[in-house]
Amino acid sequence: MKSAAVTMVWSDNWFLSRWLAYFGPRLGRENLYVITHGPDAIAAELSQGCNVLTVPRDEITVDFDVVRWKFLSHFTSSLAQFYHSVLCLDVDELVVPTAPDRTLSEVLSSLSRTTSWAMPGFEVFPAAPGTETYANGEGIARQSGSALFSPFYSKSCVATGQIDFYPGAHGAGPEKPSLTNDLALLHLRFVSGAELERRRIEREKLTSSAYDAAGVTTEEMTASGRLVSWAHARRRHRKLFKEHDESEKIGWQDGLSRAATLLPGLCFEHRGHHLFRTQRHRSFSAILPDWMAEAF
């Protein structure tokens, strides 16, 4: 059986084009599912040859992300009846094999279908922030130096049957996912300063509108945790850039081994979902290997 990949997108065509360029040759565009949250002619054009589904985009509420991931849980679970495994990812995320001698399809096909799967996650940073350029089709990996290990982005994003995602796929249930070190999730939100700022401004506007509609303050919503990452994006971004700069830099395989050692001890259950704690480890970044420059 084949494997598939799912993403849900709105106004993120810079990342969508790269997501499609990576997964298309590896899984087949006929096995990619692009869900546009509202009509998006550019996304539809970019996604030719893929399966495109448009869902209504009405008023964005404070429960937006909860509703979105409930839908993605059902959609991914249904697709898993027809595929060996289904990746469900945000559009700025890639899943890569951790060694050059195996393809993505080979690794996915080797995973047991008796469980869902989580993997080590890393935040990718440009080697020289502010100097990255992609105008002529330059690759991301060639302009990236190292990737900060992130338990938060060590996502349970591979479904082989029924799955219930925690919002963002930062955890899953009902059963505890297994952990594979043959795959890694790379979060690309920081690789383009221009895109990072554009998205921050756009999402702060959406968050403010949602908070106003609900009649609550940012402080009240921060306490509830809803849309908090969007509301405080600038502060969080500065913190992560600083953490990456100050982190220990180690080789790719050493980074994977350390992540595999740490993650089981960081796992906890919260309201029927299994997640990884974001603290309780010394920060480190894994240096991206040269062979990865050919991948994305």
C-alpha cells in the first residue's frame, strides 16, 4: 500500500510550493491532499495533479485551531483506511528520512500499522538570518546551518488508522504513538525572514479579530491557551532565535540519538492525548548533513 500526505492551508503559497515540490516526487502528487481553508485560486493552481478540497472560511473564532484539527483527525483517519500510512502536517513542515540510504516511501512502508507514529522534531534556522534568498529557486537546506531540537515539534503526525490529533498534531490519541528515529520532522517557519514577518502580521490581525468577536482580552485568552502562539508570535520568535544561537551544536546523527534518548522521558498524557514536554532538557541543535541539501 502507498502512503499519503495531507496539509491544510490558507494564504501560505510560498510554503505550499515547497511542500509540494518535496512530497510530490516522493509520494506522488496523486497521493497528496491539499485542503484550502477558503477559496484560493493560487493554491489550486499550484496543487494541480493533487487532490484539492476547499472548506468554508467563515469568521475565525478563538476555537479555530481546535475545530481545524478535529476535522483533520477525521479526514486523516478516513484516508488511513486506503493507505499504509498518512502524514498530516502543517504546510511549513517536512518529514525527512534521517539517513541518505532510504527513501521516504521506504521508511513509511516499513512502519507497523498497529500504531500511530511520532518522530524527533527540529526547528530549522537560516545559517545567516537576513541574508537568505530564494528568488532564483535556491534550496532551503543549502542556506540552513543547524536545527534546534524541539519536543513540541516532535509530532505524532503519522497515522495508520483512527487517530485523534491534539491541536497542531503536537500529540495524539487515543493510543500512545510509537516513536521512530528513522524519520525527522523539520519545521521551516524561520527559514525566510520575509515570510516569517508576513505571517506574523497576518495572524496577529486574525487573533485580534477573534478575541474582539469573543469579547475577551488578550490576557484572558493567553490564560486559556487558545491562539496564544499567534497572539505572542514576536516574543516567541525572539526567544527561539536566542535559544538556537546559544544552543550546543552537534552532528546530525548525534542529535538524533540524543533526541531519541530524551523523548520517552518527556512524554505525558493530557486529556486523552500523548504529548512531549517542552522543557527539562539542555538545548541543542543538530547540524544538517550535506546530503540533505539535495532534498529541499
